[in-house]
Amino acid sequence: MIKQTLPSSMLLLVIFFAQVGLAQDKTPWTDLSLEERQILQQLEPQWENLSVERQQRLRRGANRFQQMQPQQREQAKNQQQRFQSLSQQQQQVINQRFQRFNSLSRPQQRRLRNVQRRFQNMPQAERERLREQFEQQLQRQRNARPEQNDGARSTTPEQRIRRVIRQNRNVLRPNRAQTPQRPNATTPIR
């Protein structure tokens, strides 16, 4: 009987000390610098209940905010206000996209940022044309394979990103626009 309770007692002790150790890693509100408290003041009531990881992320964000130029700070504030003015559903979609992006490897993130940067640097008319083309292509895919829609949703974010990049390669890489592209299986041949 003693042999059976000893391992379970040890397990309980390990769990207890692990929880005590985690509780000690949390940063009390009073240990934050004055600047951090000013930036994070809206979170003061719930600060003690946040996880250690969340507290650390918020502190890093506050430190980045301190290092920004005044114009960058204003842009960040405006962006936060726009986000907060969105519906709960829209905020949830953005958070999910953010999490998917963060789950990508660093090279994949860099590649996606480069694609976005090239897209943003295009003239507005070209961006609108690409958006319309993309929507039409999605609609054709849905109409052509309605029974496979569930399978298309089960692809990983990485696969979807690669597919979009591959489909728009000639537009996103202007120096290769002259190179004939091989037909994509999802793009109808005209």
C-alpha cells in the first residue's frame, strides 16, 4: 500500500511546486516601470489574472511602443481603435488569421510579408483587378467542385498561402511577368 501511495504523493508534490514556481514568475503590477504602467493602464484590474506568457508579451509590446517615433505611435493607436470598433466576429477572424500567421515558420512569414508589400505597392486599380480575379477564381473553384469544398477547407494555412502565391506568381513578381507560366490545374485554359 505504501509503495502505491509514494509515487502518487511525489506526483502531487511535483505539481504543487510547479504551480508555485509559475506563480512566482508572474510580474506584480507594482514591479512594472512607470512607462509600462501608463501604456498598460487599461489592463491593471486584470493584470494579476493574466498568464505569465501574456504578461511578458504585453510588456514587450509596451517596450516596443516606447521606442516608436510619435508618428508610429499615432498609427498604432489608430489601428487599435479601428480594431476595437470592429464587431466581435470581425475581431475573431483577425485574431485567427494572426494566430495562423504566427504558426508559420520565419521564412514563410517573411515570404508572405514580401508578397503583401509588393501587393500594397501596386497601383490601386491593379490591386482591385487582382482582388476581382481572385474572387472569380474562388467562385469557379466552388462551382466546379462543390463536393470537394470540405476537403479544400481542410488544407493547412501554409498550403493555402502557397496556392495563392503560385496562382498569382506572374503579378507578384513583375520581373518574371514576361516568362510564360505553365497552366495551373485550378486555372482554366483560355
